[in-house]
Amino acid sequence: MQLNMRVVAEDYRLGDALSPQRARGELKLALVNDGGAGTRLADLYQAGCLKIRFPRAQDVGTFEAVTLNLSGGIAGGDHLDTHIHLGANAQALIAALAAEKVYGARVGESARVETHIHLEAGASLDYLPQETILFDNLWLERNLTVTMAADARYLGVECLVFGRAAMGEVLRHGELRDRIRITRAGQLLFLDQTRLSGDLAAQLSGKALAGGAGAFANIVCVAPDAGDQLNAIREAIRHGGGEGAASAFSGMVLARLLAKNAASLREGVVKILEICRKGRALPRVWQS
């Protein structure tokens, strides 16, 4: 018995059958301080690939949370949206479970990551996502907006790794738009914008940008006494394995680091975060 089968190309379009999946994630977290009871959860909404978990806090009086992206990374067309609100005198530490990977995408098909943080009077937040690893042909638009009261405190870190050096990866093409905006008491305090487009390897090799470094970090601490840590941060940079600088102005300390690879960068970042946290241990996800 002979079975004849015929597939007509016009009736079967592989592109339709394998249309790319897009990840969507939304996370809303609100915390309040109940005085004697300390900081507690007031509202939580999570949808899609963005989730949050609440491990046992290491610091008494500080609410601790860990975010995770169940999609396993960020690809072209993905959209992740996070909103964090701390009420008056609330204290929290929010970290990411693991490093985030940004994969290659079709030209012009950008992924969007939006994070909005609002801190009311006396609130304190340590926002500590782990490294973002950029893959070749990435297309990413990322925005972090922090609005805070005059006496609120904010510690934030951003680490970018330009490909996996151990795998011999080099960023050749792609586009990155990265924006950080911090306002305090209604006044603009800090605005940092980065745009890389086209031949990324050539741009990152320039001395005015990364000087061929494999990883980069921004650490921002906004607090009434932030400038008190400046000398210790500079000393840590001076004795670290990479290059960097730190400055203090208007109740804020800003440190920038460049390192050969992710491991060296992390070592330097950990030292500075420990200084900004005045010796308090980093969350467990940063210790592994």
C-alpha cells in the first residue's frame, strides 16, 4: 500500500505557525509602616511573567522582597512594567533573584522595561537588581523613574555586562536606550541617559565610553547623610580590580565602575553596597 502525501507551500506558512511569543509582565507593590508593627504589605498585583516572593528578612524592621522573571530573559517585543510604592517611614529591600539576560531581537523590535518607584516622607528603599547581561543584536529600551520625598532614602544599583566573556561573545550590533531619572521633593536631582546603537563593539572600545571593559555599574545613594560615605567608597574603588570614580553632591553619592568581566565588577559593587548599607549584610540572593 502506497501513501501519497503532498504539502502545498502556499497553504502552509512556517512564519505563521511559529509566530514569536512575547512576554508581558506587570508588578505593583505597595508597602506601609504601621508604627510598632513595622513595614507590611498593603497592596500587591502581579501578572504575566513578573513575580515577587517574600523571604524572611535579615534586618529587623526592614521588609524584604525578591523579584523574578519567569520568562527566563528578555527578548524583542517583551514588555515588563513594575511599580513600587513605599508609604511614610516604610523600609524595604528589594532584590532580583538572578541576573537578567537580554537576548538578540529583530531589528527595530525593541523590548521595553519600565520601573517606577515612589517613596513618601521618611521611607527607605534599597533597590538591588542583579546584573543585566546583554547579548549580541539586542534591542532594549529601559526606564527607571524614582520620585521621593525630601527626607526619603534610596540606594540603587545598575550593572551591565557586555556579553558573556567566558563564551567568547562580543557585542557587534544592537541598540540600548537606558534612562534613570530621580526627583526629590519635586525637583530633578539626577538624570542619566545612555544610548548605544549600531556597532556596539567599536563604541564600547572608546576611552570616553567603556575603554574595552566587559562590564559597567552605576551605584546611586540618595540620603541626607549620603556624602559621609564618599571617602570610604573612593578607597574601595582605589583598591578594587577595575576602574571607577565617585562624587557627592546635593545629598547624593554616585559611583561608576568599569571592570574586565562580570566577576570583577560584582566584587567592586558588593564592597560599595556594603559601605552604603553601613555594614549590613546584602540579601541572600547577592551572596550566592
